Amino acid sequence: MKIEEIFSIQNIIIYVIIINLLTFFVMWLDKRKAKKGKWRIPENTLLVFVVLGGGIGGIAGMYLFHHKTQKMKFVIGFPLILICEILLIALTIF
């Protein structure tokens, strides 16, 4: 398999959809665990999901579930990471 086949537009779109759904799910799961007083997902893990491309899912989960909305690391960090990733992609393409 060639590198061009691995990094095809179709595969990149599939990856972005999956990582965002996964990030959204992780935000929901952490909020659920918080409500039940159970073991939590570490904050750095949540940030890693966003850095790996799950910014949209992370932001959606944060506001839909009202999770981590009082922490500036997330309120500013998630959108900032997403913007940086979009700019990086735009600079790479053009």
C-alpha cells in the first residue's frame, strides 16, 4: 500500500469523523463519571484527544454536557488547538 493511499482525502475524512465522535464520547463519559463520583478520565487525556484532531467533538461535548466549562484550560485550549490545526492544514494544502 502506498503512502498516498493511506493519506487519501477519504481516509483523512474518516479519521476526523471517528476522532471527533470518540472525543465527544469521552467528554460524555467523563461527565457521567463526575456525576456519579467515580474514577475520572485525566484532563491531559481529554486534551490529547483534541490534539489528535477531536477539537469539534471536544468543544461540542464540553458545551452540550456542560463539562469543563469553568476551566480556562479547556474553554480557551480546545478552540485554540482546533484553530491551530485548521491553520496548519490550510498552510499544508495551499
